[in-house]
Amino acid sequence: MDSIKFIGEVQSTLKEIEECPLQEDEGAPSVTIRIYDAYQTALSGLAAGSSIILFTWLHRAKRDTLTTKPRNNPKAGTLGIFATRSPDRPNPIGMHQVKLIKIEGCLITVSQLEVVDGTPLIDIKPVI
């Protein structure tokens, strides 16, 4: 099996997991993502204003978590991790629908992304 190749890295004002909102629409900042030079050609056809889905590798997530309380609410019942959007999971892949704000060379700026600075980018897909 081939391994995952990261195509870029998020540059965010969020430095610690505790700073991250639980969902992008809860105050997540716009961020810049540096696409690695080898993948710049793959940005062709993307345009500012379009909606895209970003797949990220949530590299600081806990990979041994199998159950959680949704939204970290101690009063909530415990659920299996696959029934939640928690980043803590065996394979911490994040999926984020965002608006593409700007493309400048290898830098793209997107709206409201709730991940920490340095988060690796796995892939970009257009919303159809």
C-alpha cells in the first residue's frame, strides 16, 4: 500500500488545540495554506469564490480514542468515536468545506478553518 503524501501545510493563528472552535462556523479564522511547490500545477482550475473540501491530517489528535462525550459535554452520553466529528480517532482525517478566498502562487487563503498551525493538508476536492 502506498503512503499518504501531504500536499501542503496550514498557516493559522490557532496555535493550540484548546484554541480551536469545535466547528468552523463557531469563530474559526480564515487561514493561508502553503501548497508544496511540487503540487502547484494541481491548483489550476480553482478560482476564488468557489467552495472546496479540504482533507487534513489532524496530526495532534489522540489516536487511541474510541469513545467520547460529544462537544466535550460531561452531561452528554458517551458515543463511539465514529458517531462523532471529533479529531481524536484511530486515523485523524479532517474534512472541511470552506470557501476559497484567494490564490497567489503556492498560497491559498480559505474561510473558517478550525485546525492548528502546521496541520498537514492531504487533498483538495471541489464542491460540485
